[in-house]
Amino acid sequence: MTTATAAPTRENVLYEKKGPIAYVTINRPKVLNALNKATIAELNAVFKDARDDAAVRGVILTGAGDKAFAAGADIAEMANDTPGDAEDKSRHGQRLTRVIENLGKPVIAAVNGLALGGGCELTMACTIRLSVEAAKFGQPEVTIGIIPGYGGTQRLPRLVGKGRALQLILTGEMIDAQEAYRIGLVNEIVPNANLVARAEAILNRIGANAPVAVKLAIDAANQGLDTSLADGLRIEGSLLGNCVATEDMKEGVAAFREKRKPNFQGR
């Protein structure tokens, strides 16, 4: 039986590990899990811990309660920001989303409610997005005179196309889970009771594969999106070459030939 290990108590984030999966929960339900500076710092710390723990093969990110995944930045904290303060907070949020996006392990956003502003941007940094039917998504920053600052203007066009992205960003409108699924922002819509279980099932399926190959496939996709197709293909070929040099590749081929399950070691 797998034993759960809990990290030290944090003010804004719950973090635990059960077997190969790390569970990260934004824990500010009284303010709809709004993302203040302290919460961003705590999220950054726990994701780096998950990244550096070889026993962790994937992460599930969700919000506490049944109303919100994360309803954006903490507006009260922003009220007296200078331009320098705003840019500094943007950089902190962007660093967090880069850590999530480039963790080298799959991260699943289990969207259990409102995912607005910075909350929507967190989901977009994740590898896969699952949503309950009642969830809402949006980038409402322009309605209070600002723009997305944690990568929304960059990742949303890459996920759903420039036209749809700008419509969401410029109107500030919220969309429901069905629309988010239709435009490709969400991978699956899942019943509330099955949300975490479905995320676990996906991670367990990914976790059965070679860890180095999983990491390099994520790297290839992420790096390829930032360059031309020709350069992306070169990146893919180079990373495939790296895979062939691993012990896991040799084990995978041997297991295939011997008609047995492979025993990957992540090296």
C-alpha cells in the first residue's frame, strides 16, 4: 500500500505526494483561491520540489473548495501598485508558469471551478487541462484596465488561435467549459466526482512509459512551438537521438521483443 507523505504546512498551498503523483492545491477558498504574491511564491517552491524529486512522475494542480480553481490575481493587493510593482509581479507569475510548463513531467490542471485571469494562465501552463462542467474560463484583465501578465497573451493564441484568443482577451468575457472544450482550451470535461481520479488515471498511464522519453517529448513540443517547423524538426531529431542513448530505450526494445512489461528506470 502506498504511503502518503505531506510537506510542511503552508499558508496558501496544500502539497502532498502519494506514490508517483504530487498533488498541489491552491488553498484560499474564502477569496476564490486568488493568487497573491505569497501564493505565487509557495506554488513556485512546491513545483520546484516536484521537479527535483525523482520519485514524482506527474503533478495534479487544483483549487480548494467547489467554486474556484483560481479566480485570478488578488485585486486588493494590486490596488496601490506602481508600474514597477506590476511588472515585478508579472515576472514572478511568468517564472512560475515557465516552471510548470517546463517541469519535465506532466502537469494536469484539474479545473474545479472558476479559472480566470492568472488562474486561467496557470491552466495554460499545464500539460493537460481537465474541467468540470460548471467551470468558467476567461482573461478579464482589460475590464479593470490591465492586460494578462502571467503569459495569457502568449499561450492563449498558441492554444486556441490568435483570433479566438484576442476575442477572449479584448472582451474580457468568460466562457463555459463546453466552449473551452470546443476551442481546444480544455482537453476533457469530467464529472465533478471523477475529476481527480481521471487526472490520476492519465498520469498513471503516462507514468508507465519511459520517464526520459516523456520529458524529451514535452521538451520537443515546447521548444518547437517557439521556432520554425524546420528548426522544430531538427530539435525533434536531436532529442530522439538522446532517447536512443538511454538504458530505458534498450529496456523498452527488450521488453517488446520478450512480450513483457518494461521496467523503466528513468535513465
